[in-house]
Amino acid sequence: MKVYCVHPISGLSADEVFDYYTRTHETLRELGYDVLIPMFGKGNLRTELEFKAHGYEGNPLTENHAIFGRDRWMVGQSDILYANFLGAERVSIGSCFELAWGWDLKKQVILVMEKDNIHRHAFVLEAATIVFETEADALNYMGALARKEL
């Protein structure tokens, strides 16, 4: 099964973003998933002090249209979206779009966020197939799903 990873990016440093996606990619691969992440091929962004919501000019992979189109395509290629909003300090419009695409394409959307998360909104909650409050609980479920455990 293919899983696409959703996580807020804007406002975070390159280290925070790449560390998160590297760790999550490895964890989900160990569970048996073919993992898609939005940072594939974007190593040139490792020098960003703080990711911005738009305006990366000069590299075809990081221009607005390319980011939008490729993320949409990756959602379409996946069976499951794993969205981790834990600790989010600002709303991630891109992540919310990815959840909406996932819902619209009838994907399993596994969401993890705290009860007081800034993304706790009716649309986000309804786009999710299941919501967990801890990463451990979400990953335990993801493991059981990959192993097809009863």
C-alpha cells in the first residue's frame, strides 16, 4: 500500500521539515508501506531558515504550480494519507487542501492531532477517516492496517 505523508511546512525550518519527513518515511517503510512525501527532489530547500507558503522562484520543482500539482498527484497515487498536525502553531492551508483531496478521492485519511490543535475544524475532522491524539496510537493503527491484523 502507498501512503502519502501530510504535515505542516510553512513557518518551520528546513531542519524541522526534513527531519520530520525523514523519520516518518523510515517509520512507515518499516511498517511495510511505500511512502510518498512532498519533499522528494527538493534537497535544494535544505538551506531555508523558515519555509514560506509561496513564492519559491527559480527552480521548477519548487514553484507554486509544481508544488500544487505534484502534491495533488501524490495524493491521487496513494491509498492512505497519514496527516500529522501535532504541535502545529499556525494553520497549514496546503495540508488542509491535501486532506480535502484525500477525502474527495475516497482515500483513507489517518489524522493525528491534539484536542486543542489549531486545525480542529469541522471540515478537517470530517475529511479524516479516523483521528488519533497521539502519534504512537496512529502508528500502531497504521502497522495493524499494513499487516492486515484483526
